[in-house]
Amino acid sequence: MRVFRRGRGPRIPRAAWVALGCVPALIAVVALVLCAVDVGGAREKAGPPVAARPAVAHSAPRPQIVPRSRWADGSMPDQPPARYDDRVVAVFVHHTDSPNGYDCADTPVIIRRLYEGQVGARHWDDIGYNFLVDRCGTVYEGRAGGTGRAVTGAHTQGFNHRTAGIAAIGTFTAGAAVPRAMTDAIAAVAAWKLGLSDIDPRAGVRLVSSNSLSRYPKGAVATLPAIAGHNAAFSTSCPGAALTARLPEIRERAARLQGRPPS
């Protein structure tokens, strides 16, 4: 039945007005759908998302590390660019062959003197050790380049690549007392650095000698402890008999810090 309004032309039913009023909303919904499809397509064209790096099975927390700015000063010569390896698979433990009875508040001055001896007298480009630990267990950044990166050090002839050097400040020959705080700190640094590559601190690792000044000729493949004394790779008494005797304990503690079961 046709309904006429009082004026000219037919009257449009109320239901029709409601339907017409919905048209703009429908158009808006369609537009939003098309927009969403277009955004999704643009995202796909940009390439798949970057895959997350696989989690390390046995990691350890990063210990507190005092930055090198605490012992370095503005008079230091310009540093050449740091050199890097792809990862750290072994740690060499050293001692600095310096006096033991120091005040830990003087550690920055001691490190500064070690730096001056290695750079000045030996003409190295920087201090050789990646980290130094004092008798109170405080860990200091040594060689420049970033504590979290695989910085190539100058601490072990033939085996500076893919390794980190940790120096215990003092002399730890036979009969010397090795503070527990110091060995705990060495274990913490070793556990963290080796954990970044998922290396068991108690394991043996294969390293290639880069020169013939070590115990191994250039190019030789050596299987060494993941936490080794300097004397494992070089003809030296470093890190001293007393500290060498503590290496098994350091390895076990580092393994525990990585969450590994006891051996």
C-alpha cells in the first residue's frame, strides 16, 4: 500500500528511513575492513618479523662491574679501536704479581699503575686484562671495548682470541692466602662470560694457537679448561700455585651460578 505525505510525492515509510540511515555506517565499516586488510598486506610486504635469538640454556647474571672510568683519567693516550671475536669460550685467570697488603680503596690507583706499566714499558695499546678483581671481591673493567662484548685481550700469548682474561690483583704463589671474596668474584665473572656462549665452566674447550710463543705452535689445536690458569697456555708460574689450587673450586662455583648440577 502506498503512503502519501501531505505535500508532493509519496511518503517514505519509517523503516526505509532507518535503512537509509544505516548506509553511512555500513560504508564506514567496510572502509575500516579494507583499511585493516591493507595494513596487514603492507606488514607482510615488509617481510617476516625477526626471529628471536634462542635463549641460552645455562646463563648466569652479570656481576657488578666498576667501569674503567674509575681508574682511567684524561691524560691517557687515545685508544685505538677495540678488536672483537665472535664469542668467549674460555677464561684465563692471572695474578698481577703486585703486593697483596693494599687497601681496596686504592685499587683504582693500582690498576692505573698496571696500565702505565703495560702501555708505557711494554708498549701495549691498552691494559691486557679484560677484568681485574681486588682482594675485597670488587670487579673492575680492564681493557676497553665493552664488558658484555667479546673483546680481544692481550693477556695470554697464542690464546687471546675467543677468551677473556681475569686478573687477581696481588701475588698468589705457594703459601699465599687467596681471599674467598676474590675467588667468588672470579667465578661470577667467568660464569657470566662463559654463560653467554653456554659453556660449562668445568668443560674442556678447543682453542687454536695464534702464534708460537705459547706452549703450542702456531695453528695447533689445544684442548684447555674453560677456566684455565695462565700457565696452562704459557710457560709461566702465573697465576701462582695458591690461586691455581683454587681453580677447581672456582669452576664448580661458576657452574652452580649457571644453574648446572654438581659434577
